[in-house]
Amino acid sequence: TRMLSAHENALLTQVGPESDCGKWLRCFWFPIALSDRWDGPRAQLQLDDPMMFNNVAGTPTEFGEKFATFSGPPMAVRILGEDLVLYRDLSGTLGLMDRSCPHRNSSLEFGRPRERGLACPYHGWTFDERGICLAMPGEPADSNFKEKVKHVAYPVLEQGGLIWAYLGTGAPPALPQIDVIAANDGIRITENFCLWPANWFAIVENSVDQVHTGILHGEGSSRSDVWGKVPEVDWNEDGFGIQTVQIRGDYHRTNYLRFPTTILLNQPWPGGNFDWPRYSAIFRTPVDDDNTLLFHVTYVPPVNGKLPEIPDGMDLPAAGQVQTLFEQDYRAIVTQGRPVDRTRERLGTTDRGIIMLRRKVQAGIDAVRNGNDPEGVMRGEGADTLLSSQELVTDGLMSVAAAE
């Protein structure tokens, strides 16, 4: 197939508020941090390769911990190319607003939480979670100046151990109630999956490239015993994403890319094959054109009302012995460039899923240009329905039938 032009490549990768792709991405909710109020199991992926962010040297793990694990005090975040501050006021209300105070541009990262809102440390201008100015201590008592100032603020909510944000305009859509983040039974593990020095689209393209599993993960990983054969592949698209299919003889496996950036899969049990479903969602949140935050939530459901008895020597945490798979994906993706120069690539027969993905993203961008909700946006009746992973996400080694 033909290569993308530089213009087409930029269209599919740019995330800023004025870009066409950025406007499409802003039609959806994104996780921006692990919640300080999550009291269930949590994990931290260890990726220690050196990288640069904001002209500072560090590692994906270090930057992930700094910018995506919320502990309570105001925290600087960058989401979709916007520099913001995430905070919780003294009454417990979360807020997300532009990091620069509209008075003199001092950083609200060092703001002081009040009973309601966040106060700039420089002159005390205080804003609530809606961006409404509540106080200007330096102004005359009878001044109505604060009623004329409104700060940029975005809706936030908490679910599944994560803090979610909506950076779009107008009424927010529903946050899809995928069982991995929304089910009230089972065991849920939240994992900070690091800051990756890669454009969001390069990471998402990996989700529909299933040939790589038999090659990249077919050697040197805990899954090489079952993934060491290049699979037959196929793709099924619907109005919410793309299901990918891998067939290796009698072993079948599917996963599902839900728009805009979520990959749903049956995560291998650390330590070996274990016949119990273990669903995961990996959420990719664009930071800017060159970096992406990743969050991983793993959900172990009950089967016939019972949770698994985990064999001795097998870990529950999300990474464990599948750490090598994540390292392999990371290095294969980040070495492609920031962003990838797709004007140089040569796509083959088994890249049909990549072409399908690009076409569907382009269709979403076109829908937003025309003033419509793109595919994947949920509103109105039924938008709060619990969405089961079981039909779209399967693994012959970890199934409900096997558990029964």
C-alpha cells in the first residue's frame, strides 16, 4: 500500500487543542493519574531506559511516578499538549485547571488548597473546580473584579482507581463502563505504566499489529512457549473499535482496541498458564506530540461466585513475569521515532489492521470537523450499562469455561 504523506502523518499524530486530531481526542475521557484514594492493590511498571522529558533526564518509571501518581498535594500534569494542575481541595473535591494563574502567570502547581478551591501562592487568587474565581485577597473588599475573571478548568471524575479528565467542549459524554474499571466484584489492580517517549499513535498501532506477538514476544519472554509461532491474523471492526484475532493451531486469542486509545486484553498470569480469566485495560493518554502516559488496570472476575485460589509461587500483581513483554513492546515502539516518519514505511499484507485503524481515526476526525460525535462516544440511555470484556477479549488458556 502507499505510504502516508507528511501532511497525513501529522494529521493522525498531533494532539494540541487546535489540531484536528486533538479535537477528536478531546471528545473522550482520559485517565490522567492513579487516585490518592484508591485503597486496592497497585503496581508500578519498571522501565529504566534513559529518556528526556522537559529537558530533564530520567526514566519512564521516574517520570510516570512524578506525573501520574496523585498523592494529594497539587501536581503538575501535561495532557493533550496543555500544561495543567491537578489538585484536591480541603473538602475533598478534585479539580483540574490551567497551570498558569490568569493574574500574573505564576504556577498553580505550588498553589494552596483551600476548603473550596485552590489559591495561587503569589497573590491568593482562588479558583474552584469550575474555574470560578472565589477570592482576590489583594483587591478592595467592595471590588467585583473576581466576577469578571474565569480560569480554564476541566471536568474530572474518579473510577477504577484512576482519575479521569475530559478536555473537550460542551457536555461531557459518558465514561464507558468497561468491567475492568467498573465491575463491583472480583479483584482490581491499578498500575502506573510509566511515561513513554513515543507519540500516542505509534503505541496504539501496536494494538492492531498482531504478527509482532509471534516474533517480538516469541523469544526471550514468559509467553515464548505459546507465542513462538507467527499467528494467522484477522480484524473485526465495529462502531467502538477493532477486535484483533490471533490463531495458532488450536490456540485462539483476541483483544480489542476501544477508541480512542484503550487496548482490552486477557493478560497472561505471571508465573505460567493458569485457567482463569484475567482481563486488562491499558489506557494511553497523550501528553504531547512526543510523549504518552500509560495506565494498566487488571481485573480478575469471580466465576460461579468464586475467586481463584492462586497457586503457590504465582503472583497476583499486574506485571511480575510478563515484565519482559512490556519491555519488548516499549523498545520496539520508542525506537521508531517521535513521531514516527510514516512517509518512509512499507506496509505488507499483515498490516491490514494498521490501515483499518488509520481509516477509522480519519473518519472520527472528519465527524468532528462536521460537528458530530465520532464513533466511540457514548451518550444518553444505556450509556451507563456495564460493558463485559468476555465476548470481545478471549484467550484459550484463560477462559471462563476453563475456570469452570
